[in-house]
Amino acid sequence: MVTPRQCAFQSKSGKQCQAAPLKDGEFCLMHSPERIKEVQESRRLGGLRRKRESTISNAYQFKSINSVNGIRRIVEVAILDTLAMENSIPRNRTLAALTQVALHTLEVGDIEDRIKALEELAKIKK
């Protein structure tokens, strides 16, 4: 049986890193002494991205596209921004496409609501 290689890093408490080491090294990317600057820059950029996401989502009152309401909100923002553009064929095509997306989102939301209502009725009858 082949034992998988593990990163050689150990924490102050003696716990060993569970990640696989880089191909030609004994440490994983996060603990490789040769990659310290690269990892620090990645962390910095990740923090900036999270901050930017938070700022933008707050400005547009947008939480997530993991729900019909979230998708409705982002489509609404896109439509409003598109309407603010100069009247042109590309703008009007964008509006047409966004309108189709909005209609589909409304249909999905309606179906979702109906299913919830039916599930509630099924619970009551049990």
C-alpha cells in the first residue's frame, strides 16, 4: 500500500499539515519557503476581492444569486443600468435579452411558490 505524501510543516502545537506537498518539494504551497511572497500576494488579493464584493453587494442591495429573489435583483440592476445608457441598437438588444431573463426568472419564481404551496397542503393533509 502506498502512503500518500504529506506536507512537512508542523504547527507550534506539533500538528502536521494534511495537505499534499508540491511535486518537487516537501512542503505544500501554503508552507513552502520558496513561495512565501506568492502566498502573501494571493491572500492580499483575496482580501481585496472580498472587500470589493461586500461593497458592491451593499451598494446594489444584492446578497446572492442562489435564490430567485437574488437573481431578480441582479437582473433589475442590469436593466436599470442598461436603460441609463445611450439609446442604441446594442442597448436595445441587451434590454431584450435581459427582459427574457427577467421573464424566465419570474416563471421559475412562480413555479417555486406553487410547489411550496402544494408542499404545505400536503403537510396539512398528513
